[in-house]
Amino acid sequence: MTTHPERWQAIAVVGSSGSGKTSLARRLSSTLNLSHIELDALYHLPDWRHRTAEEFRAEIQRAVTSTENGWVMCGGYDTVAGPLRDAHADTIIWLDLPRRTVLRRIVLRTVRRGITREELWNGNRESILGLLRPDPDKNVALRAMLSFASKRARYASNIRTGVWAGKQVVILRSPSEVKRFVAGIRA
């Protein structure tokens, strides 16, 4: 795989929930000295409320146009954020990890966050009990599993139909590929 990180100024890290988007984006942000834009932080308001689609788009637009050194964006929200992300990104990194890997990660992450009461965005915290809820809006693992195939199909379609044409597209399909990719990045 040929990559040119020295040319990257606007990187979008996409994939299923639990694929490691935020972890990779933080690492790339630090290594390449680019600003980190976390879509979850822009979307979620206190008490798990969220911005309207219009407000969210405005926040994303402000974030991508206000960085002087470039950015690394992570998150889903493909319907609202996808068109802005795709218009501004010069590089797309798709974390296309196996379903079992992302499910395991989501469950472990939710349990860890529930035990430690880790603050996520704007004072919000995840609950372990969320894993028991039948509502995908309240159960991150269920939501990820229900959206897994459609996200994969959407990103494959973006490649096939040319939505990402002209961009550097990197597809990483396993945790070991992600590790090798990160090890190969030089600022």
C-alpha cells in the first residue's frame, strides 16, 4: 500500500462503531500535527440531547474551515456529515474490521466506561445497562450490529461509484493492519 501522509491535510476516518476511529484519529492527529475533529463531540449536547441536522452541519463546516494546520475527522453520521466530510477530505481511511471484532470492542468499551464513569462529550456518560436495552438508540452494541452491513455497503459504494474519486483511500481490515499502518506513518 502506497501512502503519502506528508500530503494529507484533511483525513476522514470512517467505519462501524467500535472499529477504532477515534483511537486512530487521535494517533494520526498527534503524529501528523493535525487538529482532531470528533463528530460525536460536535453532535452530542448535555443530557444526551443532540444538535439538529442544520446545527450539526454548521458545526462541522466551522471545524473544517477553522483549522490552519489541517485536520483528522472521526465519526459516523454519514447522512448528515458524509457530504461535508467527502467534499473536504483529501484522504479517507476506512476501518473495515470484522463484525465480531467491533462487537467485542463495543461491549468491552461500554463496560469500561460504565465502571469508570468516564465523561464522553458535554458531561454525558455511558451506562453498562444500556447493553441490555432492546432499543438501538439506547444500546450502542445493538445499533452497531444493526448498521454494520449498511455502513459497509455505503463505503464500498462510495468507492465503486466514485464518491471518493480523487482522494487517497486506505482500507484497513484487521487490528494488525491498523498497527502496521500506524507504524509506517512518519510525520
